[in-house]
Amino acid sequence: MSTQSQVLLFVIEQLERLDIPYMLVGSFASNYWGRPRFTHDADIIIEIPTGKAAPLASALEANFYAPEFVIEEAIAKRSHFNVIHLEQSFKLESGKFSECPHLGVGNNKGARYGGS
């Protein structure tokens, strides 16, 4: 993996393979929809189901800092966590659908996002 886009696509592939719902937000989403912004990270809103922290950590462990205990702690605290690509120091910040003020569980009925 050499570009930020390739790093991001790898993480998205893992989320989809594990059937973890996600939505890309922030600069990468803005760039896709036509408002280019320079960035050194990516923002992903995710909802990790019970039992998916270990498989996600395992899928990322070869190239990323994203240990299972960090993901589990974020789930328990209903908080965010970072996934950091070891070679590039490219950071993916992840939050939860239910914690996103514009996409709260009751507000995203028509939203489309990756995963399940």
C-alpha cells in the first residue's frame, strides 16, 4: 500500500468483508463530491457489532496500529478510536453512527453507507 487512497480502500474492504456498517465522511467524502480539501487523515463513521472488534483488529494488525483492546474500549465507552497505518502514519479516525450529531440512529433512515 502506498497512497492514502489505497490505505483507505484496504480498511474499507476489511469493514465490508466483516459486514461492519460504515460511512466515509470528512475530507475524503468532500473530495469525492467535488470540494477538494487537503488532508492527512480520513474520517469514517462506523458501528461495530458485538464480537467484531477482534476480527477487525486481526484484519488490520499487519499494517496498522489498531489493537483489539483499543477498539473494545471505544465500543465500551461509546467513543471513537484511531487506526494508524504504520508505514505512512496515515490516520483513520472512526466514530459511531449513534454519536454523530447529524446521523443519530433516528435520523439516518434514508442514509446509504457501506457494509450491512
